[in-house]
Amino acid sequence: MSANELIANLDKLGDEFLSVIQPLSDEQAIRAAQAQFLGKKGKVSEVMKELSKLPPADRPLVGAAVNKVKQTIEEQVCRRLGELTALAAKADLARVVDVTLPARPVPQGHLHLLTQVRLEAVQIFSELGFVVADGPQIETDWHTFEALAIPKDHPARDMQDTFYLSEEIVLRTHTSPVQVRTMLTQAPPIRIVAPGHVYRRDDDPTHSPMFTQIEGLAVDEGLSFADLKGVLIHFVSRFFQKELTVRLRPSYFPFVEPGAEVDMQCSFCGGSGCRLCKGTGWVEIGGAGVVDPDVFAHCKIDSEKYTGFAFGMGLERMAMLRHGVNDIKFYYEGDVRFLEQF
Ligand code: FA5
């Protein structure tokens, strides 16, 4: 083929490319067409193979024509892609958007009922000057029992059926070991509440193997049983948002003397007797008492100078009373039909 024929072929390729890409309307197809012409085995490369057969004097002329067709093809690719981008932007602008439409609702979770109740309880006690203290759920036998005047062979150990991890380590059965940890590290005056999970071998509609207690401890000069009762009445009335009274029934906890079972006036029937309070008008919510001097001795607190009171309440029970939950398992099953109600 002569130089002129090759130059004419190259010019034709430029025109042909134009007619190929004009109808194309997506980038992938345009790039494929570009490769068909400019790729290694493309149409322009085929023509270039003829270049070596030409007399050297003709080669620069044909070379220039090759560069020209390459440039033309690349320019056409840019132009067509630009056109497509502009068309897409125009279509976007032409779309009718109703800016008054309400936004799609974003599903929103909320705190679990027991968390709400825990935070509320802490808030009420903090208004009375109590601060939150914490302790481990995997606890030593000493902090859980011994320091609270419950030695190994003491019959009171049967009151709380314990999960033992080893002879010396237990899952705490109550939040009372936080009393011990606090008194060992803080000097009076002390006013703490310690909410947290506790564990017992217990399982029925009102008892769960894992449940939540809130412990309270106050140690100062001149504290009495009357202060304890005042705090409990205030708490119960604030928590249930009505005037309710508290009854302290003599009971035995080795770490308090005197000790009492805390009953509150049934918030459901107001005390006249109902299904929830089993017709008695009272519901047990916890234990309480005046800190035993033995416990002070374990914690190196001078029982001649200081007195204290302590209490421990079950938060599941409080929430059951306030919301009429009739099986403790509902709290832990994660059923959204239950959880959504609070
Ligand atoms: C105690 O745990 C004592 N530590 C309370 C205490 C603290 C007394 C400070 C004196 C001074 P008791 O075993 O009674 O006490 O438990 C307290 C409350 O926890 C109960 O009244 C009940 O509301 C709740 N409770 C007990 N066992 C369970 C259980 N298995 N499931 C749900 N709640 C429970």
C-alpha cells in the first residue's frame, strides 16, 4: 500500500470512529470502542504495521497521519463523555423533588426497663447525697460472706444459694460486698449506693438466677434506724410517685443489728389487698438494718465513734410492682413486644 493510500485509510478510520461512538450512551461502551481503534490489536495499529514496508522518506508523513487520527479519536472520546455527563446532570436537575415530603422514620431504640429503673433509683438516692460505688460480680468468699459476719459454717449461708467458682471465689449473691469494699477504702462519712447484677440458684416467676440489686450504705456519727426509715420512705414515694409508707419487719441478716425486711405499701391497691400483694396490702422489696459492729471491725472502722445503716433492694421487683410485670423472665428474654412497652 502506498503512503497516500495509508493516509486515506487513516482519515477514514477517524470518520468511522465518529459514527461508531455518536450513538453510544454509556462510558463502558465508549471505552470499548476506543480500544477497538486504539488498542494493541486495534484498527489503527493494523495500519501502523504497514508503516515499516514504506520507503523511509514516506514514513514521517504517514506517522504524522497516525498521530493525527489517534488525537482525533481521543478528543472524540472526551467530547462524547463530556456530553453524557452534561445530559445526566440535566436529567438530575429536571427531576421533581418534593421537599415537603416527611423524612423516612429512623428506627430508634431505648433503654431497657431495668436500666431505666436503675438510673432512676440512682438519681433519687443521689438527691439525698449518695454517690455510686461499684464492685466485681465475681467476688471473693471473704467480701461476700466472711467480712459480713457470715463465716463458712454459718446457717445464714443457706439463705442465699450460691454459685461457687472455686472454694474462695463466688458469683456475688448480693451487692452487700460493695459495702465492705467501700469501707475498706474510704473513711466516714460514707454515703453510697451500689446497683448491679447478683446471682443465686433461684428460678421461679418472681426469682431469677441473675437479678439486680441496689445496695445502700451510710456511715457517719449519730446515724440511726430512723434515718434509714426516712431514706426508704423517701425513695419509695419518689420512685412510685405517690405517698407510700414502708414497714420494717424484724428479720435476720448477720451483717446488721437490728435487721429488717423492708415491706412497702402495695402500690397497686394502695394497701387494701390485691393479687400482686397476695391480699396483704404489703410487698417485700428488700432487706435493711443498722451496720453490725463486727462488720465495722472487719473494715477497720471505729464502732464507738460511727454508726451506719444499710439496705439492699431488688430492682426487678420494684419494676414489677410499678409496671405490673408478672413474670421476671420477661426482663431477660429480649422480646421487643415486651420491651417496646416501656
Ligand atoms: C439481701 O440480699 C441482703 N444483702 C439485703 C440487705 C442489705 C440486708 C443490707 C441488710 C442490709 P435478700 O436476700 O432478702 O437480702 O434480697 C434482697 C431483695 O432482692 C429481695 O427482697 C428481693 O426483692 C430481691 N431478690 C432476692 N432474690 C431474688 C431473685 N432470685 N430474683 C429476683 N429478685 C430477688
